[in-house]
Amino acid sequence: MKKTKYIIITIAILVLLAVSAGAYINKDNKPIVLEFGMFAGSNWDVANPNSYVIIDKAIEQFEKKHSNVKIHYCSGILKDDYSEWFSQQALLGKTPDVFMILSNDFNQFASLGLLKNLDELIEKDASFDKNKYFGPALLSGEYYGTQYALPYETVPNLMFVNKTLLEKEGISVPSSDWTWNDLYEICRKVTKDINGDGILDQFGIYNYDWLDAARTNGAVLFDENEMKIDLSDEKVVEAVKFIKMLYNLNQEQNVTQEDFDSGNVVFMPLSFAEYRTYKTYPYKMKKYLNFQWDCITFPAGKNGGNISEVNTLLMGISSKTAHEELAWEFLKLLTYDEEIQMDIFRYSQGASVLKNVTSSQEAELILQEDIEESEKVIDNILLSHVIEEGTVAPKILKYNEAITIANGGIQEIIRYDKNVESSLKILERKINQYLKQ
């Protein structure tokens, strides 16, 4: 009897141990969930039906390598709603482990401590070489000397040129090292009244502003350490005066997008994403089928160069993540893996942030796929040069608001023929008072 009781007790203990061990094993094998924050569609405000393809491919690859990891994201969040969605997640303490960062949000996220400092992770990762990125793209994720985000996709601005209109006027397409003087002379020649009704109906340029001119004249608008704008610098004054000269060519007529779309304007700044979208079917048929066009560099001012602004979609890691190593590995897969980065050319409208990918023959062939044989795709060497030599927006918390104020003030200077130097000084004081608040 005692022996039977002993056997029962022994069996019970063994069962209990087995159950406990099983529970422990199941606990260890419970999948780790990495939350990923993203928005649907294009960061560049053009059509993109493939916004999930690259991410889903990367997730499948990552989960195959890490059988105990699942990556989850909320689908259907639009770009316009993304900042609000992210703010709500942060307030609830549910910041995603890895997430996309809109350019307008980066400075604020970094200053609020939402983003993990990546310097230590970069430093100790022997397989990671930050020099493989385009310099301006990597700089976009830096805040006061600290790397808080890595670039995922980049888009430089280019100058759209209506080749058909230039040919009609007997003018050659400008070379890549053209200048303000070249732009002004072309605009002067083509701006005219075609139908003889006394009203101008053909123009040189649309939507080119003082910021474009200041950038190509070597102006440094902001002192990031002092949080001040400098509009009285001679390079800025020259830029505003140049825009004023172009405005005067139009005899106070308002040039519109419709004028450009109808083929009656020679030049317009255009992002590389728009170039890729409107060079291909079916979007070409909807937009610019009635004339031949291409993109070239911006004209250089006398103190600058053929410089473009480079905009970059960033990705970062939450400063609160509980899975630092996995988050870093997934961030690297998206931003540093050459095959994933080649998919930027296949499924998005921007360019890869990796030099080797964007300058590759494979990337050029992908760009050519949906473009007619008679059309020449933008040269990859030129594209790489434009990105590498480009500039990025200053790391000023109120940058967008400051530029909005500056735009309004400079439009008044040009439209109402105010003295440029004195008006810019007044506007500078106004903006700097705002920045100090």
C-alpha cells in the first residue's frame, strides 16, 4: 500500500515537473513581436500602388531568419494621418520599435527623445559602413551631431525642361553646368504673346522660388546653433533680386500650373519622384503627353553651383524599445541591404540611399523599363551626382514655420516692388523674434 502511494506521489511530481518544463519552454518559444510604424502610399505625393511590397518582402526575409520573431504593422494609415497616429501611439506608451519618420517630424522627434541614439550601434557593428550612404541622405537623419535615423529612400529636386517648346524657339537644352544668366536669357526669349491679343501666353518658368535661387547661390540661411535666420546676407539678396527679374519678365501676369501642363512654359522644378511617375504610362498620358520633356540640374548662381535640395524618408528606432538588437537588424535590412534597396527602384518612385545601388547598371535598366525607347532615362551618374552634392533642410525646430513667414514676406517684396535689402532686414528681424519665442 505504501509502495503504491509512493509510486502515485512520484508520478504526480514527474507530471508536475513535465508541465512546468513545458510551460517554461513555451514561454521561451513565445514569439517576440516587433512593431513597425509605416504609412500607405508614397512619401512624395505621387501614385504608388506598391507601398507594402518592399516592406512585406523585408518582413518575410527577416522572419525566415528569426523563427521566433513576428513583425507587425497597422495597414491603411495614410501619410496625412501618420503624424497624428504616431503621436497617439507615443502618448499611449506604444511607440513602434522601428518606424518611418516624416521629414517634418524628425527634428521634433529627436528633440523630444523619442528616437534612439544610433551612434553606439553604428560604432560597434563591424558589418556596417555608413559611408555607403549618400552623404546628404545620411545627414538628414542627424540632429546636432548625433545620428538618430537612417535614410530609406531619397528624392532630389530637378529642373523640368519642355524640350518641344525650346526646339520651337530654336534654343538648345541647357548643359548640366548652366547658370542664372542662361536661365534668364532663355526666359527672356521665350516669354511672349503668341496669339497677338496683347496678353502674354508663353512663359519661361513656373514655381521657381527664392529658396531654389538661394540654394544655388551658396547661401546658408540658418545658424543652427544660434537658431537664427540670415536674410541680409548678400547671397540671399542676390537670389531675391534674381527672382524679381524673372517675375518682371511676366509683366505681372500670374503663371499657373495649367499654363505649364498645356506646354506653354519651358521650366519648372520637379522632384525625381514626379519625373519617374510622369515619364511612364499611364501617368504620362494623363499629364505631359503633348510635348517632349526631360529634367536637368538647377542653374548655378554666381556664388554657388548646380545644387538641388535632397529630401529623404527616414527610419528610426524607438528610444523605449525592449528589443534593441532585433530592431537594429531590421532597420539595417530596410536601409542598408542592397537587394531591398534595389526594390526602391522596382516598387517606389524615389532613389536608393546607397551609392552602389543608385549608380548601378541594374538600377538604370529598371528605370528604363516603362519608358519609351525614344525617351532617354536620366543618367545614373548625373542622378548620383545631384544627390551627393545636394543640400538638406536645416535642423531648426520651427524651420517650416519660419520658411512660411519668409515666403509670404518675399512674395510681397517682389510683387509690390519693395526695396530688397531693407525689406529683407525687416523680415529677418520678424522671423528671428518668432524663433526665440
